[in-house]
Amino acid sequence: MNVERKVHIKSFGCQMNVYDSHRMADTLAPAGFTETTRVEDADLIVLNTCHIREKAQEKVFSELGRMRVLKEAAARAGRRVTIAVAGCVAQAQGEEIVRRAPSVDIVVGSQSYHRLPALLARAERNGAIVDTEFPVEDKFDNLEPPSREAIRARGVSAFVTVQEGCDKFCTFCVVPYTRGAEASRPAVKIIAEAERLAQAGVREITLLGQNVNAYHGQGPDGRPWPLARLLARLAQVRGIARLRYTTSHPRDMETSLIEAHRDLPSLMPYLHVPAQSGSDRMLERMNRRHTRADYLDMISRLRAARPDMAFSSDFIVGFPGESEHDFEATLSLIDEIGCAGAFSFKYSARPGTPAADMPGQIRENVKSERLRRLQAAIDRNAAAFNARCLGHTFDVLFEKPGRYPGQIVGRSPYLQPVQVMASQSSIGEVAAVTITEVSSNSLFGVLAREAGGVGG
Ligand code: SAM
Ligand code: SF4
């Protein structure tokens, strides 16, 4: 019989790490681990890390400092605490982590976390262990499925990773090195996972991949399926009311996928598709393999297919060689798209990537000043989008109780939180809501009869 133990998993970075953290918890459950949100109670602490920018990586090391204090206090009280570092920092830095932070017992890369229970047993016997191989076995085939209770506890909206890795090699990005080559999961496995989630009450599934629209997993017919085909099949899963996918690359926005937005009502009219820059000169240096005109053409094709479509993006400021003129092209692109939202980043030089050695590295104060202006442009566009929602009626998926008694909160098709006075029993349901009030980061509404969209 397994001894009951507690695990605390802290996720850094992207949604793919959130998904991986859930799968780690599922895989540790048969070994007797239950999840705790209180790090002080944990027998095993897992930091699931992000390596995309230097700041994300350094956060992990400062967190490890705090974990060491906890571990030492537990040891004084006669309790053993094991510390594991997983994810992309683990993959990229391996042994270096144990050298910098000797309190770490396990370092496990993003492709081998299915081995966590075995690594734990080995670390308990033999001391610190580092496993950053890209193993021959498929981790997804070796992960435990989530229990019904675990699915319910995670809410009505769930992630499913369908694709990992990237072959695009943007010159600033570590993903091709930390997550490896592009690989897609077979469609039957994804369909089975979606059915299991739906049976436990999940109503919305977001398909995840570093480059999700490059999906080309094997279909049940033995042939590679594009993402559009997978989405069409998932739209048939009973109980699934909403489908989303993220993150997409503009180059892989194939016609079949654009048509899926026209043909599948459950595919939400909101797409995160990073542009990175509005300047062709920068896009070329970034090796993005698309131009500003390509990006805008993709947006207009999507809007033609689904007029209520809205967009969000990622932008990097201060990429090596970026002039004021290049930066202004990014600002004007945001206005031209009318972004409903966007993430903005200061360029961070990552060792081993081509851009880290490019001439024309931009000074920190210039990056900070551009970031402020970029964020102002993003906020202005997001506020305009939210303001356009006023008076509109659209479907909301209710997710949880709201802040005040009698209130519940859900998500609009565009992922905005929407607060409504309605019964708690509506959680998990999709209902039409008319937007009556808009604040900086929330919408307020009343239950209605008719559904529609805003787009634009
Ligand atoms: N695969 C997606 C794509 O192609 O757009 C996104 C992957 S990455 C996890 C998320 C975002 O981080 C990127 O879109 C980019 O804006 C940002 N990013 C990646 N590397 C960066 C770097 N070295 N410095 C600053 N931002 C970076
Ligand atoms: Fe990184 Fe995305 Fe470029 Fe791939 S496509 S290298 S994940 S930014």
C-alpha cells in the first residue's frame, strides 16, 4: 500500500506548463500523492519552469531559495521534503540546476516527466538525479489519466496538448531547443481524452501546442490529419460546447483551418496568433517567414470567413537592430488589426539562439520606453474592443461563483470574464447574456435570449 503524501506543483510560463502540471499530479496520484495548494504541507514540491525569457528563468532560482528554507525547516522537524525542477529550465540547464541549488533532488525535462514516480524512488535511495533525455517512449502513453474528481476540481474548461515542439527556429526563441522537434499526438488519443473530459463535465476544450496549427497527427484512417479535421471531429464529442486552440503561427493558418472557423459553430471566434513585429525588416531578422502584408491578409481572410472574429497577438520590442521606425510599424499594426488583446515582451537574449549574437542589441532603457508605449497601444485597443461589446448579446460559458452573493462568472467567446446575477446551478452551462456594463477588465450582463458576436 502507498503511504499518503502531499505534492505541491507550481507552474510558471505558458498554458502548456499548466497542462503538464495537471498530468504530473495525475501520474503521481497512484503513488499516493494528493495535491495541496499549501507549499508548507508538501512532501514533494515540483517547480514546473519556463525558460522563454531570462526573467522567467531567474524567478525559478529565487523560488528555489525559498524552497530550500522550507526544506531545512521540515528536516529540523524530522520531515523529509523532496524538491523537483521540471519543464523547460530543467531541460535547458540540467546538472547546472543542482550545482546552483544543491537542495534540488530531481531535475526532470519536459519530455520525461512521466517518469516522476520512478525518479522519486531513485532519488530517495541514491540522492539527486537529473533526467533530461528525450526518451524513446511517448510520455503521453505513459501518463496516468486524470480521475473524474481531478477533472471536476479543475473546472469546466480544460486544456489538451495535441502538439509539442517547434521546427520554425525564430531567431529569438529557445522552444525548438527545449521542447524539441515538432511532434503531433495521434487523433484517436486526443479524441479519447476529450471524451473522458466531457464525461466528467468539461464543456470547453482548448487544444494546446507550441505551434498548434502545424498539427499533423495520425488520423484513425492512418493518414495525417490537419488541425481543421481534428477540430471537426472534436466538435462531435457530446457535451463539448466550445473549442479553442493556441498558439498559432501565421504561416500555418491553412485554408482548411480558416474554413473551420466558418463551418464549426463551437469553434470560438477568437484567435491568438502572434505577429511579433509590424516591421518586415524585423520579421526577416526574426526568421518569422511571414511579412506584415501576409499577416494582415490572414486576418482579413479569417474575418471574411467569420465576421465576428477577434484577435490577440504577441509582440516583442527591442529586438536587435529595431529602430524607432520599425517600432512604430508595430504600433500601427496593432491599430490596423484592432487587437482585442495582446501580450508584450521586451526582447530577452537567450544563450544559444542566433539573435543573442546579432549586432545592434538595444539598450534596456530604450526597450522599457518602447514597452510602455506598446502596452498603451494594446490597452487602448483592448478598451475599444470591450466598449464595442456594450449592448451586444453573446453566449457565455459559466465557470464559477462570482465575487458577490448571487453572482456567477463566465467567459465570453472572446475570453473576457462576464459577471451575471444567476443561479449557481448554471455553472457549466452556456447561456446568452446581454452586456450592460463594461469595466477595464470585466464585462457585466443580464441573461438574454438571443446570442451573437461583436468581432471587428
Ligand atoms: N509559438 C508561438 C509563436 O510562434 O508565436 C509562441 C511561443 S512563446 C512560448 C510565447 C511568446 O514569447 C512568443 O510569441 C514571443 O512573443 C515571446 N518570446 C519568445 N522568445 C522571446 C525572447 N527571447 N524574448 C522576448 N520574448 C520572447
Ligand atoms: Fe518559438 Fe513560436 Fe518561433 Fe517556434 S514559432 S521558434 S515556438 S516563437
